[in-house]
Amino acid sequence: MYDIFIKTHFSSGHHLRDYPGNCEFPHGHNWHVTVTVRAEELDEIGMGIDFKVLKKEVNKIVDHLDHKNLNDLEAFSRINPSSENIARYIFEQLQPILHDERYRLHAVTVYETDNAGLTYYGSGPHA
């Protein structure tokens, strides 16, 4: 079994509705994201998934978040753009794309700061 990952980042602003503290006010982060795909087998040239393919698909999603006010995006119009919800959003966007007979999306890790973050593994039978 192989866990193949890429790291990327994006910058955006947000605020947390109904939060009892400073995060209730607009502020920004330089978010760091790690996306991990788990491969059970390798292809004929010895790869689980090509890094180029993984980067391309992840960048499509991350580019949509970069330099935006996350609260203004449809995905976060009803839920707070917390680190948890951002990780789940990225995972749910990538899950149908990063899935075939050899590999599947395993996890999305979002770092709000260098020292604080979380990992989302999805839910359901394919998690």
C-alpha cells in the first residue's frame, strides 16, 4: 500500500459567524494543504498516481479558493469556512476525480497556521 501526497497552499480571508472571539472578525490565512491518495497497486510503469495528475486536479480546487473571501463562496454561504469545513470541501470536490481501480483519495490536511491544522478522511464506505 502506498500513500502518495502533494502539498500546496492558498491565501484567503474569512470570518467565523457566531464565534465568541477574534475569529468572528474578518481576517486572513496562508492555508497549507496536503492531499493524500492511497494506492493499493502500481501501474505498469511503477506509479500509484502521477504527481502531475494529482497536482493538476488539486490546483483546480485550490485556485477556486485562492485570494477570495471564503464567506462569499456558495460552498460557505450556510456553513462557516472553518479549517474543518475547508478540508471537507476540498475532499468532497476531489473524491469523485481521484478514484479508480488502483487508487482513491485518502485524506486532506489543512493547516491554518504552521502549528495548527487537521486531517479529514471522508465518510462513508470508501473512507
